[in-house]
Amino acid sequence: MGNPIPYFPVDPTKNTGDTLTTHLAETINGKITVGAVVPNSDWKYCGGGTFDAPTPVTALPVNVCLKGGFYPTKLYQLAYKVKDPYVLGAGTAAFRDVQSFFRYEAKDDFGTANPVFGHVRKAIIRGVSQSGNFTRHYLFLGMNEDEAGHIVHDGAWPLIAGRRVANNSRWGQPDGVLEPLPDGERGPAVVEEMA
């Protein structure tokens, strides 16, 4: 993945107000030894290429081109203003609402009858691996209670589910994780605020 920028900068032709910071070290617990701030004149947004010969930004992913290139012994953190955020977490609410409908509602908002109304006495959610991660996250978010305060699933069985998903965080990514720096899975660049 190369850790490209996951959201469009407000204006990819300039980096005014955005900050690229060097980090000299980071522990597994997320303790950062901060280095210098890279002057804005020494980096720019690019679609690829180099600082001296960047390609224009036309689509995601957006990259950062640094004068002289990146140092492999340093970590870099970018705080920047962005636009067009992803909508994440709607599927979790839809999952809850569909089960709640089947369990508690005689008909939908358009008058279509619920074909299993009155027959659902108990509901159990089960997930293996990725769907188990979803199950754990669903419970962690408190989504097992519908908008009317009813319990949705009476039991949950997440199998081989070692993490949760990152769909309820500001500027999250669908494949993000909750640990600080798991091997091979770096999180997105830091995003400061939406335009």
C-alpha cells in the first residue's frame, strides 16, 4: 500500500497550513519521539514522481513528494485539511436494523409485510475471522440495541476474531485497525479537519 494519503487535500496544488513532521522513533505502545517539522517549501502533494518532477494529482491515492526523498530511518506524520470524507459505519446500522425489523416489525415503512413476523423468538449472530471482527466491533459499539431500545441479538459467537474494525472513527478507513502499529498494517496519515 505504501501508506498513501487516503483523503483528498482541500487544495492539492498547495500545502499552506498543512504540517509534515518527522518522528525519530515510535514504540509498540505508540510513544513517539518527535523530530523536526519539514518546511512546507520542501514537500508537496503529488500523484507520483519526484519533488522536482511530480505528476499532477488527479485521483486517489495522493502522495507526498519530498525534496531529497524520504529517509528510511524516520517516520513521517502529515496533518492536513481534507474534503469529501467517506461514510463509514452505515452497514453496521443497516445490519442491526434489518434484524430488528425481522424480529419486531409487522410491516415496513411502505406497508410491505414482514414475512417472518411473530416467528422469530431468539436471534444469534455468529462470525468467523473478518465477520467475527465485525461481530466484536458491532457489540463494542453498542449496536445490539435498536433505536426503540430492544435487544437485537440474544447471543453472539465471534470466532477467530482478533480485532475490531475501524468504521466509527473520524476519518477512518474501512481496513484500518485499532492497534498502534501492527506489522504490515500502517494506519492512514493524520487528518486535521474537514473543509
